[in-house]
Amino acid sequence: MTDMAEMPPEPSGWLSDRELQHVRGELPILYVNAIPVRTDAAGEVTEVGLLLRADDDAISRALVAGRVLRHERIRDALIRNLEKDLGGVALPRIPSSPTPFAVAEYFPTEGFGAFHDSRQHAVALAFVVPVDGDCEPSQNALDIVWLSPEEAASEDVARDMTGGQHHLLRQALAHCGVLP
Amino acid sequence: MTDMAEMPPEPSGWLSDRELQHVRGELPILYVNAIPVRTDAAGEVTEVGLLLRADDDAISRALVAGRVLRHERIRDALIRNLEKDLGGVALPRIPSSPTPFAVAEYFPTEGFGAFHDSRQHAVALAFVVPVDGDCEPSQNALDIVWLSPEEAASEDVARDMTGGQHHLLRQALAHCGVLP
Amino acid sequence: MTDMAEMPPEPSGWLSDRELQHVRGELPILYVNAIPVRTDAAGEVTEVGLLLRADDDAISRALVAGRVLRHERIRDALIRNLEKDLGGVALPRIPSSPTPFAVAEYFPTEGFGAFHDSRQHAVALAFVVPVDGDCEPSQNALDIVWLSPEEAASEDVARDMTGGQHHLLRQALAHCGVLP
Amino acid sequence: MTDMAEMPPEPSGWLSDRELQHVRGELPILYVNAIPVRTDAAGEVTEVGLLLRADDDAISRALVAGRVLRHERIRDALIRNLEKDLGGVALPRIPSSPTPFAVAEYFPTEGFGAFHDSRQHAVALAFVVPVDGDCEPSQNALDIVWLSPEEAASEDVARDMTGGQHHLLRQALAHCGVLP
């Protein structure tokens, strides 16, 4: 209920749900996490985009996230998952360097590290992605909210995020030099 | 024959060989790659360590590499694989930041990207790791050779490496500011 | 009174105090900032070292900091300034990559950016530096205190730091994956 | 004749030429270096832009470069220098993170490190900057040429660059994962 696992179903690549269930017990699963941002003309982050989700009975805020499929480049996994969560006209600017600014290790055991995902051991390569176009929530999100860096780093927002993703959000703000 | 797949068998985690074979057809597999280096007192890289391997009928040079197991931290996967390839007294200094300096995407299709692994789609988080102690080749390597940055970046060495790993080696040298 | 300028006098290179005063009005001055850390065997940061200073009438906490001199490598400036602030047996492990994890821009105008130094426009290349040896405060510091990442990120510590250095400290914790 | 010093005169901030001459003998001078790139829709670098210059009697290729002025943010120094060298409609996308991918240390003593500038000790923060618009050479350059990553990394191009800038160019290609 409080992990990245709560993310909506997604194209499973060449895996049936049952197979995915099985390999999750065997191997770490590779993900991408993206933090969509608005920037000013000088490249400075002015706003951070968070997805608003209704899971079971609670509202939560989440980062863009999704699996990397077999034979898919990380760049293409980023594009596909940004499109899935922000729609087709968000115009994301995929970084020219494929190196993530951080790696988030989600463990199924709560308290083992900063990130938690009850379904699996997921390792997410995390990227800050400026988006220039219009973002519209997909069927999996109620809305996309844009927050200032100060709001995004607040305890209020941290409380609304699950699986430890507020840590990654703060890492992203620090990386961009806008952590309060 | 010329890919990271040539790496020796390793602890398979909770996977039998047959199971590993199976999931390799389904998902990208998470690896770590490590470039062991000697540094001087000012931290500058003076030598790079490469493994010497006898595969089938050819001698090749390779980076330290291995899978990340389920529920294993990247740090611990680094330690385990460095120990596997360099022995127990290499005294590696695992980086304080868990962010790789590069990500190598090995695809099973030759020519699709810079890295190739005929067995699987492997995504390797790559780290430069200073080692202070004695390194002794494990049963899987004939020897460990220490090269100057100039030698390591040479075409001769590139020819002896497989799966595109010479690209990653040069990325490491560039990252450390010692690419000729 | 509340800026990096409060740092003790240091070898002025080839500049008299009056000359330094003059060029500070003309050019950005290049600094290094270092965050000394203790790490465990897996490289994870367990403690962060802060200098305790008595400035005028207040006690403050500070990062290791100092100018880069003419014809001095950044690596050597790091070593010299770490020695100045932590003593000669701290055994710092200077990073193999000369790229800083962050750049702190200290402006003389308060409120113009996150960092402030009333004396000058200083641009500091920032590094996390594991230290293995004993640290003893130089004449310029009362003490060196070692804090857990949680303590280091606290509001209490932020209040004791000047010039915005608590931002850089939090960036360092985020970079190492230990920002609470 | 073969250093970054060959760069054309530029706005000297609050420094007369004579003053600049003077401080160059006293302090390291802070620069930015930029590598302009064209990227495809997935963010991958497809072309690298180099300035073509006629210095004295030789033609050379150069990166975008210029000083950081007093009280100028690095972001703004990047924009100003990109505009100076590529014109006003290049539409550079300044990175959201102010951390350089590399730092180039140009020393006045030839052979002391990889970078050389006979006029001064210059420390350049280096950034890869995707540009979407039209680039037109300023009065200081004969032309801007766009090369594939393979061409940019070639020995031919290295021979045409001065001050060791081909090292930085290759570091940039490595950082973007397109070093051959």
C-alpha cells in the first residue's frame, strides 16, 4: 500500500503477470524514476511535477516510474514512461548523458535502506527531466501538480509520498542546487 | 564468445542455471562493473587493473563484473564481485556515493549500442574503485595486469577486450581526468 | 560576520592582503569546499565532520574551505586545506575524479542565491572526502565534531552554519544517498 | 599561440586589460567551457559543434569558452558566452544542474597537466549544452562546424585543437556515452 508497487499496471514486455510475479522473487528488477521539472531560461528549476494518485482509500503523490523492458534502452524506457504518466505532448528533454543523478534501491523489507517496495527488489535509475509541453494525467493519475522547490521539499509533501520517494525528490532538488 | 557472458559462473542467488537462462529471455539483468585503480597520494589514477582471461582459445582482458542479487545492495554487490575477481585482501575503497559514473547497456543484438552480451540484455552500473591491497587472480582469471592510463586507452588493449568493455574503460579514464 | 569570509587567514599565494582585497572587487575567487566523512567498510557515510569555530562572540560550525592558489592543482588545494583544518594525520582520500559533486556560488549580495560571502564573489568546488586518520583542530578551530547524517541534516545544525553552508552540507548528504 | 588564451577578447567585466594582465599573475581565473551538441529525440548526441578560428597563421578548432565575471552566476556566464560564440538564436538548453561534467585546469606551464594556457592559470567548469536553434559564427570565429561523435574524437580533430581542449572534448563524448 505504501510502495512503488502501488504504481498502476504497465505494459509487461514479454512477461505475463504471473511470470513477472515469479521473477520478482528471483532478481532485482530494473526501473527508471523521473522527476519532471519546469525550468527558466537559465535552466534553473522553478517547478517540480508530482503525480496525484488515488490508491485504495488514500491520495498520494508519486514520481514518474516504470520498468525497463528487455532490449529497451534506458533512454527509450524514460520516454515511454514519461509519456505513460504525462501524456503525449509533454515534450520531455531526455538528458544527453545516460548516467542517472541517483540510484534508488527499493527493497521488499521495510526499513532496509531508504526505499521500500513490498512487491519486489527494484533498482531505479533516476533522472531529472525538463518538460516544455502540456502535461495531462493518464488514466492512472488523478492529476499532475506543479510545486515550487520549497513546497516539494516540505514535510507535508514527504508525508504524501510512499516508498521513500520523498528522499529521491530531495536528492533531485539537491542535485539541481535548489534544495532549501 | 565475445561478450560479458564470457564471465565465469558466479553465485546464482536464488536462481538455478535453468531459471537464470529463462529470465534472461524476459528481463534486463542488473550488473555491476568495476574498474580497479591504483592512485597516488593526491588521488590521481596511476594504474588501471584488468583481468586476463583465457576463453576458449583466446586470451582477453576484462573488467570486474557480476550480477546484483535479489535483496543485495549495490555496495555489497560491488564488494562481493571485487572479492570474487581480485581476492580477499584487495582492500577496495567502495565509493561513498552510490551513483555510478556511467551505465553500460549490453544488448544481445550485436551493433545495437556500444556494448554487447550474446546471452542477455544486461545493464551494468559502473564504478571506479581504488584498491590499496594485494590483488590475486581468482580461479576465473589467469592474472591481473596493471596498466598506465595511456596503455589502458590504447588500441592494443581495446582489441583484447570483448563486449565493448574498452568503451567503458575509456569512459572511466575520462571520468578520472586521465584519458590521453 | 556570517559568511565564508570568517575563515581564518591562509597562505595568500603570491598576494598580499591588500592585493587580495583589491582582486576580490574585480573577479570571482576560486575556492574548494570539503565535507570530511567517516565511512563503513561498504563505503557508506556514517559520520560527517564539522569544524567548530568561535567568531567574534558566536560559535559556528563550518566546512573545510580555502582558496585555490595560482598554479595549484585542485587536488593539491584540497590536500593543503584539509591539512590546514584537520591536521597532518587525517589521511584524507582525495577522490580519483577531479569533478566536484557540487559547485557553491557565494555572492557578496545577501539573498542573491543560496550562498553568501560578504567579502567577495567566491566559487567553491565541493568534494566529499573520506578521512581515515585522526583529526585535530588547527589553531583556527575550537574543535571538530562528528555528527550522524541525521544530525548533520537537522535544523539545529543549519542554524549554526553561516553563509548558506548548510545547503551544501545537505547536498553532500543527498549525493551520498544519506539525506534523511 | 596554442592555448585557450588565443580566444578573442571579451567583455572584461570590471577589469581593464592591464588589470586583467595583472591578476592573471596572481590568481587562478574562473572560466566556463561549453561543448554545444545536437541531440535526437531520445536525447542522444548526434553532432558536436566546434568553432573554426584563424589565429595568426593557423586554422584551429575550439570549444566555446569565456570568463566568469564578478557577481555573475555560472548559468549566466554560460548563456553569455554561448551567445558570444554561437549568436543570439542558438537556443541553448542550459543544464538544470549547475555541476559541471568535468573541470579543466589550464596551467601556464606547458606539460603540467593536460591543459595549457600560456597567459594564465585558468580553471574552466565544463558543460555539454544541447542547442536547438541556428548557430552563426561571431566575428571571432570563421565558422561553426558540426561533427559526428566519431569525427570529433578523431586524431585529425585533436591535431587542430589547442591547449589540450581535445581532451575535454573526448571527456564530453565519454560523459554522453558516445566516445568511440
